[in-house]
Amino acid sequence: MKTLSAHLPPTIQAMISDSNIVRTFSCQGCHEKITVRRVIMPFGPEKGSEQELTYGCRCEDIKIANDVIKRRKVLERKRIYNLFDRESLMNPDLFEASFETYTPSTESQKTAMDATKHYSETFTKDKPRNLLLTGTYGIGKSHLAAATLKPLIDEGYTSIFISVPKLLTKLKATYSKNSEFSEDSYLQLLEEADCLVLDDLGAEHGSEKAGSWSISKLFEIVEGRIGKHTIYTTNLGGKALQEKVGARNFSRLMQHTKVITMTGPDHRLSHFTQGRGSDEDA
């Protein structure tokens, strides 16, 4: 028995319509109504012979469509990874950051790791939430923020990690006539990301106050992120950060934002401290 696609020339469609119907049934694959007709073949090597042809099955069309969708998903996943690698402005060591490679040394660091891991595990675009990781230098704020993005990327969400000072330098570079990006295109990229990390908030030119170019540009991004997921890290406490960005901007920043305070020794100095201890013991 031969199978015909539903997409046939009008002349063949008319010929089949006038042919005798043998039976009809529902295809178990595509669930379309299948009609079996007895026809006299009008051309080809079997011209003049009587054949039973099935008409209406879309299994092959669906298979082709599914293959196309699968291929698009593969390409989209590749685009997401390329986007993360190309546009994320972060220190090289953070590209390897994960929850498995983070060792909390205080209870607050363990709480922060549990909170960020839960954030990534329960991530959904329908319920935007923000995180603010705050604490002194070297306790793993950036590490945890970068680690949070990895599972999201695996799930197909567009995710970008941005060091705020590097971001502002990048935006200023767009003012050059030789720039590869325009400021608008770059801001749109940040606005549309499913999850954005703004790392080292408040480190942008420490003497600047609310109303400066850096602060106003930063909060242009923050405003564009309303209704999206954003993770912030900062070395500043609440009062210092509010003084830095201004009360209005601080209020906007804290909208739907959970604050996680981290304490503990500087992880970057652990080898130095251990080395010193060994010398003293020797």
C-alpha cells in the first residue's frame, strides 16, 4: 500500500477525490483521518494498474518539523553559550565557577550558597526575583553569582555576567566611531537577557554620586530589567550603597530583591595565611 502526502497537485487531488474509498481510519502516529482509496495509476512505471493509496497521513511532515525544531534548539543553545562567552565581562577564573567548587567557611556563606542554588533550581521567567549578595572582598559573592547562571544556561535561558566597572568602560567605548557595538544595541542585549548578573555594584569610580553619568547609565539598565531576573553583588552595606546611588535609585534597586549578607575571611588570602602559619610552626 502506498502513502501519499496531503500536499499534492490539484489535478491529483481531484483524481483521488473521485476514486473509490476503501476505508478510513485514524492514524496512531499523527492522529489525522486516513482515507484509503483505490485508484488507477495515471503515470509512472505502474501506469494503468489498480493500487490502494492512503491519503491524509502527516507523520512524515511532523517528523520533518520536529527535526527542524530540534535543530533550532541545538542552535539556540549554542547561541546562548556563545552569548555568555562573548558578552559576559568577568574574570577568566569565574568561567569555571560552580556550586561544587565553592567551599563556604562561615554559616552566612553556606546560607548564601543554599539560597543561590535554590534560586537557580526554582528559576522561572514567569516569577521574576532579584538577589543582592553583599559583603566584604574575597568571600565568594561573584563566584556564587556566576555559579547560579550555569544551570540556567543548561536549561536554555539567556544569561549574562557583567562586572559593572567593565560594563561602564564598554559603554564608553561605544561612543567611538570605530566601535563594533552601539550603546543602544548593548543596552538592549542586557535588557533582554533572562538573567543578568551586575557584579561589583558601587565600585564604579568611588567618588561619583547619584546623578553622575555612571550612576544614571547603571540605573537605565536597572529600570530596563524590571520584570526580569537580576542578581547584584556589592562590597557596600545598605547605607553606603544608598548614599552611592541615591535614595530613589536605591528604592528601585531593592524592588523584589532579596538581600543576602555574607561574612568571613578573604578566600583569596587563604594560601597566604596558611603559608604564614607554616612558617611560624617551623
